[in-house]
Amino acid sequence: MMRLAIFLPALLLNTSALAQSHTPGGMPPPSGMSLAQSTAMRFPQRVRVGSLLHRLVIRPVESQTVLGRVVQVVRDGDGTIELVVAYGGFLGIGSRPIAVPIDATVLLGTVMEIVAYTPEQLRHLPTFTGAGTTPLPADTVLRVGLAKPSH
Amino acid sequence: MRSPFRPAAPPDPAILDDHRRLIRSLQRRRLIQGGLSLGALTMLTGCDVRRPASVQAALLAIRDLNDSLQALLFDPNKLAPTYPASMVLNPPRFNAYYDVMKVKPVDGAKWRLELSGLIGDKRPWTVEQIEALPQRTEIIKHVCVEGWDYIGQWSGVPFRAFLERVGADLSARYVGFHCADGYTSSIDMASALHPQTLLATRYGDDVLGDPFGYPLRLRMSTKLGYKNPKWVTAIEVNNVRPDDMWDKPGYSWFAGL
């Protein structure tokens, strides 16, 4: 029993000290590279619009700060596909919708990351009104880039 | 009261003379240091924290003990939970110890699966030959040591069937994997023969994507994610434990779920 009491805390120490990734994954695109070029380098994968809805959107940082949730995917007047995110607030209260180009985002398993905007830039994005955009149906298939976890 | 352990005839004190030099060389201060750290750091089983190497050695010893216990508890016939297709995440989650932009896709036409070690027929395999073998699909959970998980649908050749087909020595202790990106991994034979262990070539309804290990990866329901090497190029059956990339930095080698 005594021996078990000695081993158990050490077992905990042993496992809690581990972490597999050592570099952030969702790096912003290198300067001079367009968002589309950056997505092309991230092995874009086919994904249904319906499966993007309600996903958590996080910052590509170790703390995985939650930015909001996907509420809609739209095509704007120029043909750019944008992800509408209920941004900010606290526990979903007080958030406002903002739109970011889909190529500024990456898939990270069940969540998404916004990789091409700083928190400052996101704060200054206008509130999305839907004017001049067309919502994409849930069965539309898009291509979204990948990232490795940022922790 | 006389101690019941006291010998009836005490030993001859002269035997101390034979070892007097050794007794002098015992450094009393070091004994006290060791005693103190043992008292203060019972969690680290008496190692001196001023010597990181000894801390590391103690932790690795505990990890190895943990691994042996996991191997002992492993039931080769117990199946991991499976899930309905509606719960499958598509596309799957990418993970590697480097960024996705550094993934180097493997040319399936030139790819060959090399075999070595205790295997009867060591002829290399092509993608087509592997796809022609009987297939099996598993909808299982991928659990990462980092704390995340997802449910995925993997199809491919049951690894047991493959090992039997190539005449591998199934009584050997280990199976090792080498990958196109330099990754290495090794597993115990019992886990290799588990019914849900696959040499996966497909995810969902599609051929495995480049970032997820095309053309061939190992997929096991019984071990953590890092024991599922992607872009496998060579398999080795051996009684000496083959290289394993995460073994050295201190990750659990058995990594059972």
C-alpha cells in the first residue's frame, strides 16, 4: 500500500508533463501570400456547409481562446465565400455576427481556427448584416484548409 | 526486552577490519542528503531533484512499470466501442509534430511497402495488391495524448490477416513501422493481432487523403493516436523492440486506451 502511495503521484507527474506538439499550428499566412494561396498549401479538404454550422471557432494560440461559433456560410457579391461567426460576448450573450473569408480559416478536427486575422482586426470588423450576400445551403461542399493543433 | 531478531551468537567484530576502507569511503553527508530527499520527495521515490537525470530515470522506470501493467491487462479479444456512421467526423483531424504545410505527399504509384525481420515472404507490396486483400471497416474513436478525440471511419486490411498472409512469426514480440516522413513506431504483437487493428487505406468513402497518411497508415482502436503511424513505408517483425520516435522523450510506449 505504501509503495502504491509513492507510485501513484509519480505516475501523475509522469503523464502531466507530456505534450506532443511544440510549435503552433495555425500560423498566419506568410507576408505577400494571398489567403487563397495559403489555403492551397494547407491541403484543403472537402467539407459540407452543414457540418461547419455551430462549430466553435478558436484563436490559433496555445490557450485556444474561443472567438465564437459558426452561424452561417454565405457568398458575397464578389463570389467570396465567407464564414459568419457569432463573435465575442460571454457564454453566447452579447455576441455580434462578423464575416471572415473562408480562406482565412482552417479546420482543426471538430473546431475551426481563424488564422489570418489578429484579435484587434477581428474587433474592428463590421457587424454582418447579410446585405448583398447569399446564404449557402447545408449540402454545399466547400474546400477548407487544415492546421495542426496550436498547443 | 531482548530483540527476537538478535542472533544468538554475535558476529565476529574482526570482519569489520576486512572492509574498513570501504566503510570509511561511505560519505556520511551523502547518506544524509539521500535520506532527506527521500523523506521530502517520496513522490519521486528517493531521487535527488538536483540531478535531473536521476529524476528522469525514476519517471521512466515508473512509465515502464505502467507499460508492463497495461500489457498485462490488455485483453486481445476485447473490442473497443464502435459508433454509428452519423457520428463520423469528415474530414478527419490532421495532426503531426510538424505543420500541415510541411506534409510531403507520397506518390502512390511509386510507393512500396517493404517487409523485414521475422517474415516468411518479404516481397514488397504495391497499393493495388493491398487494396485487393479482404477489407474491413471500423468506426472507432481516435484519442490523442493531447486530450482531444474524434470518431473516424477507417477501412483497410485487418493487420492480423496481413501478417498471416506474409508468413510473419506471430509469436514474435514486436512489430515496427517506418514512415515516409521519418516517423518510427513499434507495438506489441498482441495489439497488432487485435481484431480492430487495420492497415488503413480509406477514410469514410474516400481513399485516405495526403495529410492523413496516404497510401497506408496503421489504425488501432486500442492505443493512443501517436501509435498510429501515417505514410507507412516499411514493416518489421522482431523480438528486439524496433525504434519508436516517442519512446525516447518519455511517452508511454504501450500507450493503451
